[in-house]
Amino acid sequence: MASFPSRRRLLATGAGAALGAGALGASPASASPASAARSYGAEETRTLDELYRAALAEGGRLVVYAGGDTPTQQDGTRAAFLKAFPDIDLKLIVDYSKYHDVRVDNQLATGTLVPDVVQLQTVQDFVRWKSQGRLLHYRPAGFGKVHDTFKDPQGAWVAVAAIAFSFMYGPDAVGPAAPRTPLDLLDARWKGKIASSFPHDDDAVLFLYSLYVKHYGWDWAARLAAQDVRFARGSNSPGDAVRAGQYAIGVGGSGAPLASGPVKWVLPDSAPFMAWGQRAAILKAARNTAAAKLYLNWQLSTAVQQNSFNGWSVRTDITPPAGLKPVWEYRHANIDGFPRFMSDRAEVERLKQTFALYFGEVKGDPTPGFLGLHPGA
């Protein structure tokens, strides 16, 4: 992605009801950091070179299942990782997180596990897998600097990228009257000029739309439906449509707030948007745990985190570029709300079906393709 990357580049450079503290991986109040470290292991002290040698001694293979929208979405990650560690046989498989998670469940049930690392948007799965004893508790180097919202204190999982969804527009297409809030999308001038991901196909987009409805009411959805919106699968699709000049506005995708170019991603002043940490974990039954540890340490390294395309890091010791605050300082980013939302699957399903009434059923093949039961095997 050029000056305005969709989630494709975001992932390549590294995305309700009340929820108890356990769903965020919170430790009991009585557990001190020192006792937690004794119980679950101290933070990694080996260098990346030392971890690399350990991974090669193990066999030098690594399989990562990563959530995303297109088969090539993780090509940047693959290239950067292999540039640093050229002798690792890395398979990085991209699919919708909602397919990868059940794929892993099925593989575990049938004794045919393929991935070593899961890196997904379905944040609720990491809570469930932790409770089932499926995840290896491990603290990569830099774990202590990761914002508390973005890690399990016992090291069962850690977020490796901060992702945000909002709406976007083409500066040349909209002219001086650019939309500033989701309410502006209802202006008659934008009829037939808006592209969106299906909110009832991607849970992060669904959460974004639910925030809009909570803020503006269901009348907002009804009026948007009358705008002749082009809905498509894949959260990359709105940005791609705007970048190609096919539509003036896109809804439900990622971007870089400070980027210039053919697409402007909107960081609202006060209107809601949504952000979350893309969680990653090593499966306890993984074949290649040394390589998996190398991968997590590399993802959390300052070099990788400083190069996030949108300027946001999951680490508290990395300062965003001028003009941005750390993503957790934007209250209207709802970073705590997304895990709560994802935990209430009944409410998620109700919202999916409700938005289908407004916008029609989801149509189209999955944009990553049909990967089957054991991709990467």
C-alpha cells in the first residue's frame, strides 16, 4: 500500500455486554508481579541471535496462522523476518481469523495441529484457549513494556500490533467538503459513492458499526442503507476502492492517520472509532517452539514496533510521531470495548443478523481464498 495502507500493510509490518476481568487475562489482585514471574517464567533475556541459533538447532521451521484479508497480506512480514533470519523455513498463512480459529480447534481435536503461532483478531479465542491449557505461557523480551491492555499478565498471549478501524476518503474525490464524522456520510452528495466492508462479515467492522449505531441511533444505519453503499468482503476493500478512484469514501478499514496521498484515513476528534491489539500466542502443542519464541521476540522488538505503518505501537516506551498520542489514550478508540464485545457471542450474532436486515446478506467468496483444513502442512 502506498501512502494509505489498508490492513494489508498494517499486518504486513509487524487486525457489547459486560466482561469479567478474566476475559482480558487479568491476574488475581493478590498476585504480585514477582510471584507471577516465578509461576510463569521471567521475561526472555536471550538476544535475537541466540534465539535464532536455538530455532535452527530445533530444525529451523515455523508456521504462523495470521488473520487477514488477502493471501499476500503478510508478504512484508515474511520478507522482513527472512531478511533477519534467512535460514528459517517460514510459512505464514493468511485467512480470516474466524476461519483460522475454528481450523485450529479442529486440528487440536483431530491431533493434526499445523501452526506454531496464532496471530488473530478473534481476541476471545485467546481467553478460551488459555482456560483450556492450549497456550504456552511465555514472556518475550519487552513484554514488561507492552501496555497492560495488550497482554495477558501470565504470558499466555501478547498483542504484536495495534490496529484501528475508521472511515476514509479520497481527498481529490471529496474536495474541500471532506466528511469529518460518520454522520457526514449521510449527506446526499455521497449517494452511490461509498464503499464498505460488510459489518456482518468481519467482527471488527461489526464493532465499528455498532459504535456508530450506539452514538447516532439505528436511524443512522437506515439512512446509510439508502446511500446505495457498495458492500464487499475483506476490510481491505474500502481502502482499495478509494485508492483506485472507484469510490470517494470507504468505511470499515485501517489506515495511517498522518499519511498523505490518495486516501485519507480519518482519526475523528470525538466521534467513535475502534482499535485493538492483534493478539499472538504460541500453542502448547506446537512442534517448533524455539522458532515461535524467536518470532514473538522479533515482533515485539523496538525495531519492528518503531516501524508500524500507522505510528502506533503496543509498547509504552515507543513514542508515536508528532501529531499522534498512544492509541490507548484515545478514549473514543474503545480499546477495552472490543474484547468485551467479542466475548458476548450471542450479542455479536444478533448484531450480524440485524445489520443483514439493513444491508442484505453477505455475498462473495472469501478474499483470502478457500484454504481447507490444514494449510501450511
